[in-house]
Amino acid sequence: MILDEIFAKSKKDLLVKKEKTPLKELEKLCFDKKPKDLVSILKKNKDKFNIIAEIKKASPSKGLIRQDFKPLEIAKNYAQNKACVLSVLTERNYFQGELEFLELISKELSLPLLRKDFIFDPYQILESLVFKADLILLIARFFEEKELKNLADLARSLKLEVLFEIHSTKDLQKALYANAKFIGINHRDLNDFSMNMRLCYELVPQIPKESIIIAESGLDTKKLLLDLDELGIDAFLIGEHFMRQKDEGKALKAFVERI
């Protein structure tokens, strides 16, 4: 299964990183972070749709998505067209991402940055801070409740927010145990990459009203956003659709506007 391969390679890569920069040395590189108020940034907006615009070169299901890939230029185009957060793929083997993209973008833009990766180790959380992420992704299905909560608590102690990605009621229960504030419902099944565009309708009624709910994957029409907005979704994470457009900023602007 492709996910097993991704995690196997990620674990090997992490061992190399730990040898190159031991945990104690990484801790010295950490800094006092001034947290951004992501609740106010991502909470449903009556004037526009909150779009987390993703910077993604490739994926294991679709292969190369963006041939002419210039992450900083893409980030600037998104920022100019009212993205509220930038999602940056940092997984190297299957998404062709780099941690350095986060730092590169943070030097030029003040928008909050989500590190999109397969995070499973405290070391990765510390390096997310070092490379200037504001928010990290934790995929609930990969952890037991206590393990998920421990990782989330570490991140929040470092002033990093956590987006808990869920695919089922069981995942939601884990996320709530870990005191989730930001909950992402991913329409894509991580086993076979099939899409269930009804998943938000199944899970949103089970989520506490004070949570910030983010819809992920398969969002390629304005009608989908309008329908999910009525359901109670606060924000939308969109990557592949924008990355396939000649002008990703123009495509984003069309989705941001409510009219």
C-alpha cells in the first residue's frame, strides 16, 4: 500500500535528519514564536470564502501536477488574491516538497503557513517550528488517542496550532480527545485515493459547534463551496485545482469571492 511506502521512506529520512542534526541541536534552533490568531482567520467569513491555498508540485495519486513549479511566486500570487493561509507540501519522495519552502515563503510573506506532511515524531514538530510553520497537520487515523494528544500538546506548547485531519467518526473521537480546535475533513480515502464527497455531510453534525471545520480535497467548483458553506464549513483547503491552472491566483480569486 502506498501509504506504507510513504511512511517507510519518511522514517528512513527522519533517521538521516536526526544523525545530521540531533534533537538537542535542533532544540537550540527553536525560537519564541508569536502565534497568529488562526481562529479569527479561519472562522466563517460573511464577506468571502476562507481559502487555504496549497502549494503542491506532485502527489502519489496524480504524479507531477505542476511542471513549472516556483513556490515563492505561487505563494505571492495566492497572497495577492486573498488566500487566508498557505498550505505547503514538505514531503519529498512523493509530493516533491521541501521544508525549505516554508522558510523561503516566511521571509517574504506574513500569511500563516501550514506544514502539510506526514508528521509522526516530536522531532518533526520541532523542525516545523524552526522552518517557520504556524500550523501542522496530524492525520488522526495513524495514531492512538494518547499518542495523538501527546504530539498535539507538544506542538501547542511551542505555539504551533494543529489541524487534525479526519476521515471517520473514529478519527473525530480521537481528535476531540486531543482537544482539537481545527478539524479538517478529507474527502479522499488514504487507502485507495477514492473520493467521498458526502463525507462532510456525514461528519459535520457530529462536530462541536465551537470547532473550526475545514473541508479538504476534491474542491474544484464554486458550487461545492456554496453547498458546504451552507452545511457549516468554515474554510476550504484547495491545492490540485489551483495548481493545474495557468494562473493559480486568478483561479483562487474566483473561489474567494462569494458572488
